[in-house]
Amino acid sequence: MYFITFSRKIGTKGTEIAKIVAKELQYDFYDTEDIEKKAEEMGFLDDIREVNDTAPPLLKRFFSLRPEICLNRLNAVIYELARLGSAVILGRGGNMLFRSFPYALHVRVIASQEKRVRNLVERGYKREAAVMVMEKSDHERESFIKFAFHRDWDNPELYDIVLNIDKFTVNIAADMLLCAARADEVRGRSDDVMNSLDMMELAVKVGAALAEAGFPSSYVSAFVNAPGKVRLTGVVQVPRDKSAAERTALKVKGVESVENKIKIASR
């Protein structure tokens, strides 16, 4: 199993390139429609629509735990899709979700503003409308990555390949990526992949359970370094909260043991 994540700016034809790569490799392709379909199966559709490639309003982020809960559910849906087999995953911060995953290739597709405008005009936009759409899309996607992962969307260090398509056709760009994707160095055995996915998904589920119990990630964090084994870190105000966080984690399906390293705040 193997995964390719695509981050792209509107007007770069990144989605078209991603679909070609998926088709040639015979991988599943997941975009908004597929993610929402899976979310509906899991009972999370309303939740993920609140954060699906869009950051919640600032006040809601400050005064409610719901954005974090919804984000954890979105991430759980993506991990659940990944369990189905090799895939190309479009957007949703896939490069960050799979950043510690050894068997994934993270691609960023960019282009100059003029090239992006021309591509959008070819799709039927007026030039002025194309510029407005670009600015709105860039702002929303950048805001989502900052909200979800506290990272700069444009940071090239977050990607294995940053591809500027100004001088390339869609097919040439796809061929370049296919060459990289077929390299033996970035492929893994199925059992290794499933173990890694299990641990990443379990960390997300525990994080969601903690947030729902009133322990947001800014106070308590969950790490899974071995199958079924959770490590909790962070700071709480009183001993009973430390115990409550541990009990919450132990109730999550798949958790076998909890190492509770949560500290009690000094008074």
C-alpha cells in the first residue's frame, strides 16, 4: 500500500494531474465527494462539512471545542479511506496527516498567477472573476492548514515535490510524478502500512474522545508509538482531571494501555 497526497492552488490543474496519476497507478482517488460519502457512512457528515477544507470562524475556534472535534472526525474519515488500499488523496492537509508515514509521497502543484488566471479563463471565468476566485480559494485553503496543523501552506519543506506547471502540460507533469511514485524507495509492505495506519487512526480517535470530554489538544495530547499503546502528555489543573483523561482514553476502541504523563499545574 502506498499513498500520494496532492496540495494544489486553484487554476494549476492540480486536480486533473492527480486524477491522471491515480488512473495510471490504478490507485483509488479521494476528493471532497468521496470523503463526504465515507463520512456519511460513519455518521460524521455534518461534522466534517464544518471544517472540510475550510477553517471555522475565529470566535468559534476560541470559545468552542467543536471545531477540534469536527477536525478529528475529518481526519478519522481520511484514515479510514486509506485503509482500503493505495490511494491519491486530494487536499485536506493530507501531507500533514501522513507526514510521519514512511510510504507516502507529498506533492504540491503551483503556477504563476498569470498562468492560473489563463487556466481559469479557459474554464469560462472572466479575468476579474478569476482573480477573485483565486484570492478567495488561496485564503480559505491557507487558513484551513493553519487552523488544522499550525503550518504555512506554502512552506516547501512540507512536500517531497513542488511542481511549477508553468512550462509543462498536464500529461508531462503527470509523467514526472509517476516516475517518482514508482520508485522502490517509497513503497512499503502491506503489514507495515496497516500497522502505521492503525496507530495514526487510534491517535486521532483518542484525541477526538479527549476533546469531547473537555480536554482539548492545547491541554492534553495523545501519542501512539506502538499498536494499542497510548501515551498522554499535557497539563491539567487537578488530579481528578488527570485520572478522567486516562479513563476517557481507555474507553476508546483499540486502546490496550495508557501511559499517563499528564502533569498537574503548579499553584
